[in-house]
Amino acid sequence: MIDARTLDELSQKLAGLVPPALSEARADLAANFRAVLQSGLRSLDLVTREEFEVQRAVLLRTREKLEALEQQVAALEAQPSAH
């Protein structure tokens, strides 16, 4: 998922968008933004980069096996019938 540093940076940027008249509340807003971002991201059905890469490798191997089987089937279909 997203790391803590990125969440902190994003919440600080959001707090920086607060009008100057509310500058005293920026720290509280940054903390609230961070909590809301964490909660929102936690509710999403996300996978880690590592999980994604593992599944990508599995898909690649499966695709390679499928292509090999398709070639075998095509070769068998091209053979003259024994009947």
C-alpha cells in the first residue's frame, strides 16, 4: 500500500491549501487529513506491489503455457486423420 512518508507529505500538502486565516489549525488539519487518507485507502481492495508482481509472473507463465498448448493443438489438428 502507500507508505507513511507519502501519507505525511500528502496530508501536509492538503493542510498547506488551508487559507492563511486558519493557519493555527493546520497541524490539526494535517493530522485529520492523514487519518482520513489512511481510512480511505484501507477500505480499498488494494494489493502490495510485491503481491502484484507475483501475480503478474504467474499470469505470464500461464500465458506461455497456453500459447504452447495452442501450438500443440494446432499441430494435432493439422495432422491427417487416422480414420
